[in-house]
Amino acid sequence: MAKLVLAAGVPHPPRLVFEMQQAPGKVKGEALMKQVREQVEKAEPDVIIEVDSDHFVNFFYNNLPSFCIGMAEEAQGPQEDWCLDHSLTVPLHFLNPGMRLPVVPIYTNGFASPLPLATRCVALGRMVRRFIDAWAGKERIALIASGCFAMDVGGPLRGWVDTEWAETISKLLVRGQYQTLARRATEERINHAGNNSGELLNWITVAGAVGKTKPLFLEGDEGNGYAVWKFD
């Protein structure tokens, strides 16, 4: 049967690529992304499942499902230099260079009210884990969450980080208290942390798939997180 060999969570700031080019070796996010990538390479996955939220590139208000699974052999979006949303492609730029591994995207609605309940995202993660465990093939699967903990983009809270909320998220993830995190991650609390903070639901979805396993490491960075769970 297939096997979940690694789970991870990273942010997807498109500026990170530029910052690394301007100051190689001096950007904290570069070192953290490299740390995650090393663990991905050690796990030797055959397939990546990535959980992310579209920034109105491939979905808009007239067609914005709570969840969507990409099933096409290829996909191309109408905007952005990367063709698909940067929330999907930035993590893959670092963790799957050259798109060497096939990718199955799972989109969650992290932006438009009503957001899916965090408890639904836990249930989705558990369903994904059951699917992996029941798959008849021998594929080694890596599951990656793409998104921030607390951030506002272009809104009235831009430049401010809800440090208290970000630290609470980190502590609950480190302790493996995923259900507690899901209960506390109400839409009201998420929105209080900024208009981009619904991306936390991607992390919570992945947390639903890891069971009782605690992260190998988790490092915070200004409202973002970098983490790895190992299963081998």
C-alpha cells in the first residue's frame, strides 16, 4: 500500500525568491526552506500532495468551493508569471525543483467568507490519510501545507503581525494539540489576524492527516511557519 512518509508546512511569499537573489545566504526564510527541502529529499517521496489556498487566480467569488482537488494531467491559470497561483508554485520551486515529482493540489477556501470550519479541515486531512493508507500502490507520499499563520496583504492591518496568535498556533502544533487548534481557529479569530490568515486552514488540514505525530521541528518567522513531520 501507499505510505505517508513526510508532512511539511511552509509559507509562499513570492518575494522570497527575489530576496534570496539579492542577498544569498542572508535571508532567514532561505535557510528554513532549505531545512525543509533536505527533509523532503531524505524522505524520497514519489508524489506530493499540496494543500493551499488560491488568491483569486484560478477561482473567484462566483466559483469558490470550500475544497477542490486538482485531477487534470496539466493545469494553467490565467494570471501570474508562474501560470498557476504563487501559493501553489512557490513551495514547489523550493521543495520540488524542476517539478521532478507529480503534484496533486488540494485547494481550501482561505479567503472568502464563509470559510470552511477548521474542524472540517481536520476531517478532510483524516480522509486524505485514510485514502493514502488504502491506496493499493506503493507510492511514498509527501503532504505539504502552503500558507501563513497570521498576515494581512493590502488591508488596514498591513505591516502588523498578530504575534500572540502566531505563537499560539506554533505552540499547539509543537505539542500535537491539533484538535485544540481547530477549535480555537474560528473564522472570527482568523480574520482578526489579517485578511490572509485563513491560510492556516491548510496547516490544519495537514495536521488532520498526521494523527498523533508531533513535528520534527517547527520554526516561526514573522507570522509564518516552517515545519516537518516524519513517519519513516
